[in-house]
Amino acid sequence: MREDDGLLERQVNQQGKRRRSEKSPPLCIYCRTAKADTRDHVPPEVLFPIPKPSTLVTVPACRACNRGFQKDDEVFALLLTSLLEVNPQGRSVFRSKVAEGLLKRSPKLRKALAATMHFRPHTFPGGQQGLAPALLIERDRMLRVLRRIVRGLFWHEYRC
Ligand SMILES: [Zn+2]
């Protein structure tokens, strides 16, 4: 065996290993134990009006993790799109996804939100002072969504 044959054999073996690792599904970036058999949108897809942009970032996630995010994402969308001075895209998301989606199919959430509804002092655009409707939203739920967005964008940027 020539010295070059050994080098060629090592190169072929390395290419084979690389090909195998490229073909095997990656691990879920959230739990890091299950194989990623879905893609998770980061930020959550529910935050975008219809039609959604084609350039949304997705990251590998297992089905169990991905399913577990749905309610958090919807409540996060509710929080962001029910603000008083929300932009037209936010109003569109509120109408199409929050009012016609989440709130319509979840009487329990509607009841819980109604129980927390209250009025707080607010300065409106133009400087007028008055009372504005306010809701109490679970802080932990919002932090879970924000942490997941940061985790996903970090993975998207650095692949780790
Ligand atoms: Zn997972």
C-alpha cells in the first residue's frame, strides 16, 4: 500500500462521516434530547399578519416542544396586539388570529381575561389623560416566549 492510499482512504472515511451526520436529523434546539422533526418559527408565526412573510426564521424543534409553545405564543400575540396604540399589522393579527382564533375557541381564556380586565390611568396620543382598559397577563408565560425567541435567534445565528 502506498502512502497516498492511506491518505485517500482517510479522506473517503471523513467524507462518509460528514455525509452521515448531514443526513441524520438534528436535535431539537430547545430540549436537546429529541430529534427535531419539525421547524419552529422564531419569532412565533402567530405574530405575523396573513399572508405571512416568506422569510421567517425557522429552527429545528421536536414535535413535543413545538406543540407545547402554541398557547404561550397565542397569549403573547394577544398581549402585543391588544395594546391601545398598535399598528395596522398588529390590528390585523388581533382580528384574524386572536379574536377569530384564540378568543373564539377558548371560553376559559375569555373568562379569565374578563376577570382581570380593569382600567388604568393612561396618556393618550396628543397628551390627553384618561382611563384605558388593561389586562393582567402571566409574566412567566411571557418570559418563556421571550426566552425561546432569544434561544432560537441565537441558534439561527451561531448554530449552537
Ligand atoms: Zn424538544
